[in-house]
Amino acid sequence: MLCTIRAIALTADAGEINYQQSMAAGFQRHIAKPIELKLLIQAIADVISSASAIVLEMMMRHRQEYLNSTSQNY
């Protein structure tokens, strides 16, 4: 099973190239310094929320695969 680590890039530069590089490196969000606390908290909440949705989707898929495999045995 492939697992993704969720991360937020905190950089000193706010340019579009910095955003693109962060996304290409696998970050889910990009925040430029100086960091506004409210923006950081919202970014953390978004990343956690999207990670939870991914975990839920994986659980439902595995549950369906399990149900399919057990129904074939009868």
C-alpha cells in the first residue's frame, strides 16, 4: 500500500515559481513567510481534512474488496 505524508511548504519566497516547486516536490500547500497564524492554522486544518478523506476512501475500498472476496467463497 502506498502512503503519502501530508506536508505544508513554508518558504521565504512568495513567487509563483516557489509555489510550483513546492507542489512538484509533493507538498499539499505552500505558505510564504512571514507566516500569518490564521493562514497556517487553516492550511493545517485543510491538510488534515484531506488526509482524513483519503483514509476513509481507502478503508471503504478495502472493505468492499473484503466483502467481494468473502462472497466468492460461498
